[in-house]
Amino acid sequence: MWHDDTLQRCPHCEGHVSLRREHREIGTLIECPHCGAELVVSNDEPPELDPALFEYGPEEGDHTP
């Protein structure tokens, strides 16, 4: 079971990333505070972070109807 905060390592820079209770859902995107990499919560037990495969933003196009 998750505690309030869990520390994980960024797969890009190995910096510590704090996963708060509200970020624990699989698929949640978060940003590494050290290198700015976009990460996704890929597992909840045990908690695991992976690089996000896609980055969405104005540069890639707005996909809203």
C-alpha cells in the first residue's frame, strides 16, 4: 500500500522524484524536478516510473475537438 509520499528515481537522470498520493494512479504524467523529463507512473505496487513515450503540447498539435 502507498504511503503519503514515495521516493523513486528518474530513469533519465537518477534524481529522486517524490510521488505524492495524488500522483499514484497508473498513467499519471509527472515531471522530474531535476532534469524536466516527462515521466509516467507505470506500476503502483511497487511504485515505478518510466519515461513518457509521447509529449503533448502546442508544438505537436492540439488534438482537442
